[in-house]
Amino acid sequence: DIQMTQSPSSLSASVGDRVTITCQASQDISNYLNWYQQKPGKAPKLLIYDASNLETGVPSRFSGSGSGTDFTFTISSLQPEDIATYYCQQYDNLPPSFGQGTKLEIK
Amino acid sequence: QLQLQESGSGLVKPSQTLSLTCAVSGGSISSGGYSWSWIRQPPGKGLEWIGYIYHSGSTYYNPSLKSRVTISVDRSKNQFSLKLSSVTAADTAVYYCASSRGYSYGGWGQGTLVTVSS
């Protein structure tokens, strides 16, 4: 199975800050990577697919980049409603696998 | 817009079989190009993909669970189901059903907590 490692595991930032989360795959996954947002008690929500494509309806302050083994997820200007845990997910090889999550808090 | 809703027993005894159903509305489960998956999340932990059934009926299961998992579809009821046998406390989790084109999960149920306990 492909292992996905996110960093940091938790992050505290202020409203308006630029926030970056990284995700590293244990092997080359091309651009077969998604990013999800999960708020407490809710199901995950797809934000970014194919590493850099914004899902319909998702605010443009969210973005993704990368290919191969190293990927980045960015919130350009943190909003209070962005408080959540974020997960990366690869789908180059079955089974699909998720990172361990990054919990984002407001400072 | 597809909507998914899980249902089933919230408490299962060790060694028994966990059974959940996901009702799909807003579209046909037989629609080409969609796969229907189960994903779980132990309390306070990350996400684990369990398996999928494709619109054609073909299935793929996570090798870590393969010997215990069955996913099936009931087209007449527009729903799909999960059975997980020989459960232990390690199977306690919130279980989500999800829809996707490929492996990008754009549709999710609200999740249902299943506790394994005697």
C-alpha cells in the first residue's frame, strides 16, 4: 500500500494568514491526489482533485499543487469557517489511502 | 445531486457481523461511471477505505479487510450494503458510504457510528 504522510499534524494560525499543508507519498503517484476538509461530526468534503483542480463551489482561497511524491495544499487567507481537519488521499494504486490528517485551529 | 444515507445497527457484539445499508437518492445506482464505496473512521483517528462496488457490479476490497468484507448492491431499492464479519473492538468506527467518479469522493453520507461491544 502507498503511505501518505502529512505535515504538520496540527497547525494554529490567525485569520487572514496563508496556511500551507504538505503531503508526501511513499512512491510516485503522478497527480492522483485529492484533498478533503472534515469539520467535527461531519463527513469529509472534497476540495481539490487531481492535485490542483478546485471542486465546483469551493472557494478560490483553497489551492493545491505538486506531482510525483510531494504535494502542497494552501489556504491563501484563512477564514474562521476553515477550522477543520484536512486530509490528502492518493488514488494511483489500490487501495486508495489517506494521510493521517492535519488539524487546523485559529490562533 | 446525489444524496446518500447510511442505516444499520449501531451496536454489534464481538465475532458477529456488522451490516450497513446506504440508500442513494437523486440518481440511479446503476448510472454508468459511478462507484459506490465504504470508508470508515475510528473515533479520533483517520480515514480507512474499505472497498467499492462499481455500477457494473464488480467489487474491490482493501486487502487488509478482504477476508471479512462483502459489498453488494440492490438495484431495485437503489441502495448498496456492507457486511463485515468477525468484528472486534478494532472495527468500532464511524462508517461512511460515498460515491465517486474514479476515486475522488464527491458524495458522502452523514456517517453512522458502529460500536463493537458485548
